[in-house]
Amino acid sequence: MSKLTDFKLLSFDVYGTLIDWESGAITAIEPILKKSGKESMDRKHILQILHSIESVVEKENPTWKYSEVLTALHPGLCKELGLVEPSAEESKAFGDSIGTWPAFPDSVEALKRLSKHFKLVVLSNVDNESFRMGNAQGLEGFKFDAVYTAQDIGTYKPNLGNFEYMLRKVKDQFGVEKEEVLQTAQSQFHDHHPAKDMGIKSSWIYRPGAVMGNRDDPVYNWKFDTLNDMALCVEKEWAEQGK
């Protein structure tokens, strides 16, 4: 397929793509940074350490809720960063913070525009309750056509089983075939590389400056800095087709 408008369904990652995962996580760790006297610690360093620890915890504990993953990794993250040891309550607060993380400023409006042309589904590593909270707050209650979470599937991306689950569901629910699905995401690690392995085309929402999920060997079929840029491209294609 050579055009975005050839696809029928967009499969979205949420945290990192629609919701500002990195700003949310940094805000959530600020209390322990302050307590440790290290408020000026480099943001990129924190996020790189967080990503490396998170991927291990998810792989070892695929049935844990994402909020539980964050709670469990918090003490190890603090240790790796040389921060004071957190209390159980502080770690739980870090895990529970996910429902309050903010959306990127372009997300909601771009989703509304894209929904005029595609089915929109979620394929997220977050748990159901955290997604409901984040969707209600950050994404203003936007109604997706379907939501598939790691909690439902029992594994975390980049496990290919998550993509297989999504493909089965969209075929059963919407009659959409694999070649009509476009994985739309920021993370190369969680989304684009496994999508390529599955033979699924992808659109990279680059989010300039992002740290989480980066790889030195990016793969993608389309690349946009923001979701708004992608929506503009879709609208231009439809206009050129006279639709």
C-alpha cells in the first residue's frame, strides 16, 4: 500500500504516542528526587534507566498490571539512580500515578479527525483501569472502536502474541485484514520492530526528543513528528482523491 488512505484501521500505542509517558513518569519521580537532593538529575538518564528496568520486569511478570509493574520497579529505579530508598507508599504512589499522566496537546483533536477515515483501536501495555483513568483525563474520554490491553492479552509488547491477538480481534470485530492495519506508535522497541516482524505496516509518531523505546535501527513505513502531522497528511490524501 502506498497511501495512508489505503488502510482501514489504525492500531495505536497510547503511552508515548498519545499520552506523554515521559513527562508523566518524570513528574511522578520528582518527590523522591527532591527527597534525595537530586532535583537536577538529567531527565534522559532517568528515562533510559527506567526503560531498561521496565522491559525486564514486564518480561518476567507478563500477567502483572502495568501499575503493579511501575510500583515494583520503583525501588530498583531509585537504587540505580542513587536516590534514597522509597517507602512502600511512595512506590505505590509512583505506580498509581499513571492515570494522571497528560496527553500530548495534539492527541485528542488528531484522533477526532482520524476517526472520520479509520477504525481506531488501542493496543497498549497498560492495564484496563489505568487506561480508563488516562483516557478519561488525558484523552478527554475519547471513544476508541476497541481497546486491547496487556492485561487482557497476558503479555507485554514487544511480544508478538500481542500483535497476533490484535489481528484476530480486528478481523473478528471489523472484518479488517492484516494488510489493512497500520500500527501507529512512537516506540521502536515496543511497536515498530515487532510490527515489521509480523508483516504489519507502521507509522512512526516520532515525538522529537523522546527517549523511551528508541533503537539505533528504526524501521517504519511513514514517519511524522506528531499525530497532528499524520492527520494533515491523511486529509491531504483524501482531498487529492476528491473525497
